[in-house]
Amino acid sequence: MIARWIDYLRERANIVRGCFFAFLVFAVLFDFIIDRPKPHFFGDTIIGFWSLFGLLGCLLMIIICKGLSHVWLERKEDPYDN
């Protein structure tokens, strides 16, 4: 069941990517509409800051975790030859 659903989404990767980017654009546009009573952080005054902060934070975590996995988890191709 899940495998069929994943295959369905993989076949339509461009549509899924477009939906994610449309949601990101919607989040930034929604930031223009909402009222900002009193900023508590410097990012509260910049329009779209928290959307961009979340996107860059996720990308940075992916890059760091992928790099750490190559350093700590990756083994030689055939470790039993030694």
C-alpha cells in the first residue's frame, strides 16, 4: 500500500515539488497579511524571515547529517578482505 503510494508520488515528482514551492510562496505571502503587534525577535520585523529560516535550517541539517553519516557510518567496500 505504502509502496504504491510512494511510486505514485515518484512518478509525479515535478507536481509534488511544485506543491511544496507553492506552499512556501503562500507562507511568505501570508506573512504580508498578518498583523504584527510587537516584535519579540529581530526576525519578526522582516517579512518572510521565518519561512526562509526554516527552509535554510532544514537544508543545513540535511547537509550536516549527510556529511556526518559519510564520516562515521561509511565503511570500506569490503572490510573483510584485510
